[in-house]
Amino acid sequence: MHIFSSEAQASENQSINHSVLSKSGVFLDLKREDQIHKDVSGNKFRKLKYNLIEARNLGYTTVLTFGGAYSNHIAATAAAGKMMGLQTIGIIRGEELANDLKKTLLQNSTLRFATSQEMKLSFVTRAEYREKASFDYLERLKKEFGPCYIIPEGGTNPLAIRGCEEILTPEDITYDIICCAVGTGGTISGIINSTQHNQMVLGFPALKGDFLNEEIKKYTHKTNWKLVTEYHFGGYGKINQEEVEFINKFYEQQSVALDPVYTAKMIFGIFDLVKKGVFKKNTRILAIHTGGLQGIDGMNEKLKKKKLPLIRIEY
């Protein structure tokens, strides 16, 4: 029996109790997608589910994908692939990481975990990595590594959208607003597809730029959504002391660990919008916790170098 052999149990919706919410008469629940599986949690479980099933059904024995040094997608693909009996290959951005691989693995918990799951790592230059979606480059990889099922960076493709359409359940119809952090646009697209016409979806991008609107439109024809772009904290993977303190305080008050790249920025944004009176009284909000907690160790390494407070949570 493999990890996707039966439908995942629907994740629980946890009520968030906070004075900011009670003063505004707004209700906020958090869908705990982070608790689906220890190593393949949140939207990574959803995105990989039908892709890895398809890989096996098509007779592939190897899956190849792309990611940065602290990629949640790389870690999850390595774990899920091993559980599915599939060899995994990770094309990793940054050829310098291979100069002293022993040191890299010692310092990088994400890549160390991926190798523990028997993922083969191939480190490439940033220029080469930018070719990751080109046909010619993908054909070269197939020649180098042999026949393999290729999943794009971040995992977003039509099969990933199908998986993300399973995040919302029929019981979630009671919510007025669904909130989701946005990376490549796949998760929010699946969520939008499964919403009712009277629900609004707010996406909180973790990176700068306006290209995400067009990416999302590739996967959904619905228009009941918009992106809230002012809570990226400087861009993808960027963090400051204010966000660290918010994560630690939220964990202390709610016993919920937030990842600093995606979910924490979204929750911070929701609270700020509530304070600003954006939501009407009695609005019911459901925020999606998309997992990604494995990246906290890597973020704390960055914070140490900047001499900033550390994220102090257990997960």
C-alpha cells in the first residue's frame, strides 16, 4: 500500500481565537493541511498525488523534478517517491553546493533529508536552471538520466490542480472567504475551481510580481478571486524581525506552527486586513495551512547570519 492508495483524510478546520478577531466580529478557521502526513504535507501531498500515480500507471520507475536548496517540493517528492517505490532525481539550483557535498548536506537539512530518501541530486548553474521549462533542456535531461516522468518546479501542472481541488470539502461551503498563500499558482487554482459562486478566494503571494494573475487564469475560468500583494515581506524567501515575532507569538497563543515563506505571510496579512476593517462583521474566513514546515531550519540558518531572532517553534 502506497501513500496515495486511499483518499487522504480530510484535514481538520481549527478555530483561531484572538482578540483582534473577536473585536471585529470576524471568524477565522485554519484548515490544517500541514497535518496530512509528516513528510508529504499540505499542498505538496495534493500536488504530488495524481502525478505520482500517473507516473506509476505509465510505467515510469523514475521521477525528476526541480527546486532550490530549501525546497519543500524537493523534500516532499523525495519522500513520496520512496514510499511509492520510485527513484527520484532533484535538479537543484546552485552548482556551488556540489563543491563540498558533505558540508552542504551537513548544513542543509532539506537536501540531507532528500538524500536520506534516496533522491539523486544534480546541482546546476543558475543559468542552466532557468532553462527548466524549455523542451530542448528537458530532452537533454531525459538523455542524461534515461526515461523519467518530469514534474515542474513547485509541482504545478493539470494533475496538481486536480489534487488541489480536493482541499475544500462539502462542509466548507459555510465560509464566505477562502485564503491561500500563493507560490506558483497551482494550489489556489485548484481551490478556486472547487469554490461555490458566493465564496471569494484571496491569494497572498509569497513573491513579488504581477505574473501570477496570468498563471492562475491558465487553470481556472472562475473570477471569484483576487491577489493581495502587499504581504510578501520583500519577496520570496525574505523575512524580517516583524514576521519572526509574529510566527513565535502565534505559536505561543494558538499552538500552531506557521512556515515563514508562505502561511505566516498569509496569516499576518489576514490579521492586518481584519484590523483595517476590510471584512464585514460575521464574515467567516477559512485559511489554508499549506505545510512547508521543513523549511524552518533553513530559514533559521539565514536568520542567524543576519543576527535576527530565530523562529522558536516545535513541529
